[in-house]
Amino acid sequence: MAKKRLEFYFEDRTGLNEKKLRKMFKDLYLFTANYLGLEGRYTLSCTVTDDSEIKRINNSYRHIDKPTDVVSFAYQDLGENIESPIKDLGEIVISIDTAQKQAKEFNHLLAREMAFLFIHGFLHLNGYDHIDEKEAEKMFELQNAVLNSFDASYSYPVLKEDVYYNFEDKEFMESLFKDVLEAQKHAYVPYSNFRVGAVVLARNGKKYFGCNIENSSYPLANCGERTAMFKAAYDGIIKNKVALLALVTDSPEELYASPCGACRQVMSELLTKTTPVVMFSKNGSFKINTVEELLPYMFTGENL
Ligand code: THU
């Protein structure tokens, strides 16, 4: 049997979702190693843990008495495995708590933040550093390049990514409301003067802004929701890759935005039955229904 070129040891000490996290980090490992053009055989360990453990690790090995987002240990530095045909890259330890805080701060998904931290740690293990400015520039540039091309992987259903579209989270809802208002500003509505703003939030953290775009031949108007969904679909963001669709309209204060029938049909195609649709009123209050609730007994490809 052929020996594995890239060995990977993974441990989830958070109890979050060992299987899903392992898959994401393993893919990231293979992707990053290939991106850097690593040749030969390597082994790497990666652990996801919490703030209290990473604080202990920082205390023991780095004389730092606080949690950090990621710690990496390059075993090569210790002169180990010099003769070994398998190079041990070392270990990357990520704190889920700090990752979560940072994801929230930057308003992106946990999966994206963890991918970022992994790549950062991985580059350290490959000799990159950010002590002097020049080095740092090189490292961060590469880090972003890897992260951006790893794009597809944000769709990994890492359990806690749902935290970042937690409807109980006031801050999150406020920022979502801001986004739909921003989208609404772009409406092209010379005929109705009724502005609609919509946002598709992808699970990978990307946002697709849409507005209604009218036409002198009235029925050709494209609704805000469809503009947002089509923009997302262009990037392959459909169905499970979509976290939610949100919208706001110019309806009177007390009314929540309500998508038209055509948009509901498009939702049935491009979202899933359970994708939440957040319907804002002008004053920022909202109502949330799933696609299926908005379009019961829907006609889909399954009916054909
Ligand atoms: N419109 C939307 O953009 N979304 C809806 O869900 C309802 C209607 C637009 C279409 C048209 O530009 C204007 O609102 C008035 O119908």
C-alpha cells in the first residue's frame, strides 16, 4: 500500500464536532501544503481547544499568561527527525473561543476564522514569520492568498458557524439590518419609487447585495431578492451554501417586508426549504420564516 504523503493527526478537544472539524482542517492542510509546493512526506498535528487550555499552553511554553488565537510548535526547530524520511512539521493549536470572538469582531464565520488561523500557524511551521516588517508583509500576503483560494471550504458545515447568524444576537441583527439598508440604497426604481434591498449571506461569510431594478416595460423589473440570489448563484452560492436571505422594503413602518411570489419560487430553487428569510420592517424589527413556510406545497424539480 502506498504510504501517505501528508499525514495528519487531529484532535477536537472542544467536543464541537470532531468529524466535521477534522475534515475541514485536513482539507486545509492538503490545500495549503500543495499551495506552498511542499514536496516529500510530512506529518502535522492540529488540535482545536478552548481558551483555558491555550492559556495553559501559553503559560508553560511561552511565558504568556493569557489565551491567544493560535499557537504553533515547529518540531524541526528542536532538531528532531533530521534523518527521518517524514518531516514532522509540528503542531498547530487553535482556541475555538478566541477564534469565535475574532470571527464576531470581523463579522465573518467561524469556519473562515479557523481557516485563517490554521494557515497562519502552518506558515509559521514553514519558516514564515512577522517579526520584521518585510517578513510580515510577505507572510500576510501569502496567508491571504491561500485563504482566498481556499474559499470553497467555508461551506463546510462547521457546527458553530451558526453562531454567526444567531438571530438572538442583537449586534448581528443590527449589522444585518445595516446591510439590507445599504443594498436598498442601490435600488433603480424610476417607475415605482419603491425601494427594496436584499442580502444573501453565504455560509462562507460572503455577502451578496441586491436591489430591485426596474424597466420601462414594467413586468421586466427584477426584485431585490432575486438580484441578491442571482449574484450569489453566479459564485456557486446556492442551497446549503446560503446561510440566510434578508430584505427590507419601503412598505409602511408597521409592515415587514414580504417577498413576492416569483421570488419565493426562485427561493425554492436556489435556497433550501429550511433557509431562513429575514424580513425587516423599516424600523429594524424583523420576522423570520423558512422558505417552506413562505411557499408551502412548493413546486420544485422533484415534481417534474
Ligand atoms: N419588489 C421587490 O423588489 N421585491 C418584492 O418582494 C416585491 C416587489 C419590487 C419590484 C418593483 O421594482 C417594485 O418592488 C414594485 O413592485
